[in-house]
Amino acid sequence: MISVLILTKNEEQDLPGCLESVAWSDDVHVFDSGSTDGTQQLAEKAGALVTVRSYEQGQPIFGGDESAHRNWGLSHIRFKYPWVFYLDADERVTPGLAANILRAVQSNTDCVGFRVQRRDFFLGTWLKHVQTSPYYIRLFRPEKMRYERVVNSTSIPDGPLGELKGFLDHFPFSKGMRQWFDRHNSYSTLEAEQIIRNRTAHNSFSIKQAFLAKDFNERRFHQKELFYRMPARPLTKFFLLYFAKLGFLDGRAGMTYAALQSFYEYMIVLKTRELESAAHSHIDRGGGA
């Protein structure tokens, strides 16, 4: 009744627990982007269907495109059922959420997708307050869903959404701090490149358009630019997570997580400046059109 899609790359540590949490589905697909460990063999042994595809390479500056990869998977993987539940290998579907997923697809609904609440865990603590955004679209009809952005993809549904009770548990630090830093070092590079890509595609930024633009994508661009142009953005993010969202109630884990997110934001700021400086230097040397 429900197909499951799991995106992987070198996930032999986390994948077994993930697969166990979706054992209620008889159509589990592992969409692997070129693992060099035992991920693919482990998935096949567990009865999952494995599709292997490397990230598409766009312009040299931008590298792999996460959204193009996901969109390709939704278009080309042959799912057995009309509804797909997507998750990463470091996530677990709780029994309560699984029951509500099954009820949702059995109901007569006009929704093309459903948001679920994700619980991020760090230092043995549920980051109940400091978490940036707990709701994600994970259950959907694949023909009604597409993704945008080269990293940290944005879900764009073509139709109304519902919301499911129950939790999707996430363990982003399951492989240790070193892996978290390595991953976010790569993410920050792609985020900076996404910012440059957005600015190249738009001639100007407007605060008015950030709130009043009729086109959703246009409005979202200006809203993101508004955030990107905020002074002391890394400190602002720490203040929002730790104080405005009451992250201090999550104890030491909340304090540490807010600091990590602030540092991640600072990496994006520095890399964006570096790309802008390189582009200006190229123009100054006569490399412009």
C-alpha cells in the first residue's frame, strides 16, 4: 500500500535500523549515489530494491545537484504503490507514525502529501526546542512532488497537504562529530554556491517582494535574500535558536547544537564572500562578458 524510498551513500552503519523501522512495507527502495562500503549489498540482503545513480554534475562551480538527483528518483524508480514515504538512513519511523501513515493512505483525501514531525536527537537528548524546523513533507504521491535547490532541498508539492501525528526520529550525529563537520563543510560550500546562483538569476533584491510577491518562488527568493543580508547572521541564528526558540530548555545539547548551527552559518557567510570576491576579480581582469 505504501512504497518507501531511502537515499543512501556509505550508510552501512545506519541503514539496518532504518530498514527495520519500515519493515511494514513490501516495496522498499534504496536509492544509492555510489556507496563504496557494504550499503548496497546490505540493502539487497534485506530485500530492498537498489537503484544506483551518481549525482548529476552541472556547471563546474556548483557540483552535484541534490534536487536533480531526487527528482530523477521520483521520475524513474518504479514504485509499486501510488504513495511514497521518503527518509534518510539515519532516520527511524516510529510505530505510532507508521500506523498513521497507513491510515492516511487508506482515507479518502484530496491531499497530495503529508507533513510529519521529526525529532532530532543529540547527546541522548531530543532537541525539542532548538531544532530549526520540525515538520517535513515525507509522505506524498511522487508525480505531485518535486525538489529545488542544490543542497538542503526544498519540497514543492502540487496540491494540498495534510499533517500526520507520530514522530520520525533522526540521529544526525550517529557517526560522530567529525562526520557532522565534514558533511556540513560540504553543505556550506553548496549553500554558498546556491546563494550565488540565486543572485545571478535575479537582477535585484526587494524587501517588498519578500512579503508581497504573488509568485511563490519569487517571494521565497526575496525572503531568503532578506535572511542572507541580515547583519551578524551567525549570531542572529544563535540568538533565534537558543533564546527565541527556547533552545536553552534542551540543556547542554541545546547550547551545543545552537553553537554548531551558528558556526555552520558562518561558514556559509565566509564562502559566499569568497565566491563573490573571486567573481569580481575575474571581471576586473577582463573576464566579464
